[in-house]
Amino acid sequence: MRLSEPPLKHEVPPPALGQHTDEILCSVLKKGDAEIAKLSDGGVD
């Protein structure tokens, strides 16, 4: 198999585990700061 372009270069590392959790809880699941803090305190990352 021959590729017409060189392979992709990944210059930015992948996100860390849990890096975007607060953003998703807030924007997608509509959780408030208090609910997010409670989840975080309970060990949910």
C-alpha cells in the first residue's frame, strides 16, 4: 500500500485522563459548581 502524503504528525499530546471532566459536566450535562464539587469529593473524576 502506498500513501500519497506523509503520515500525520501529532504535535499536541492527547488530553490527560479527566482533563475535560468539569467542562463536560457543566456544558453538556448542565451540572452546577456545587454538583461538580460533590462528585469530585466523592471520587468521581
